[in-house]
Amino acid sequence: MALLPLNLLVDAASGSAPKLAPITFDANTITPDAQGATILASLAKLLRDEEKLTVQVCGRTTLQDRTAALAKQALPPESDPIYPVAVADLRAGLGQLAQARTTAVRHALDEQYGIRRGGVLECRSYFDDQDNGPPRVEIKF
């Protein structure tokens, strides 16, 4: 097996199993940011070099996405009867954005890099309203 590119590793020196760096996104988008695009290209190279390797990609939306969504469309006051519906719609939209990121990464690996779909699996994408990290797609073995 080939060595993992260093830009794909996170916490490799901590003594725990190495983690792969996530593909990051600007808030409320499905296009990787500059760092995310670099990670995506490195992942594609690894998958091309190691044809038997299989990874899972998992879209995540975070508080940054929520903040960006609320900047475009504010919620009604909590006293408004439509408030619970608006919150549910916001959460559903953020969940759909997480899934769209997963799909975008799989599509890019397939269309841009020629990586077979069978080597890239999806895991559950979701919105986490406690997540202060960047919007991302996590990569797991």
C-alpha cells in the first residue's frame, strides 16, 4: 500500500490511528474551498494509486452553514405560530446541503478524476447544530 499523502493526515503524531483531513467548503456551498480542493485531489490520487482501497464520504453542515443561511433568510420571532415550521424547514435544508456535498464529492471523484464509484461509499450526511467546525465532507476508511 502507498503512503498516505501528508496533507490527507490529521493527528498522525498523536499516537492514535491517523485520521484523514476533511474536504472543506465555504458556508452554504457545495463547491470545495481551496484547501478542500487540494484534499480532494490528494484523495483522488490515493484512490487511483490504490485501486482496492474503499472510503466513505460523509457530508456535514455546521453552525457556519446555519449562520450563513440565517443571514439570507431570518427566522420569524419565536412567538410567531410559523416559527416551528421555519426551524424545521431550516434544519431540513441544512440536511439536504450536507447530502449535496457528499454527492458533489462523489461526482467530482467520478467525473473529474475517473475514480470508480464502487470505491467511494456514502455514509449518513447530517446537520449538527453543536458543530463549530468548518462545513465539510469527512473521509473514512
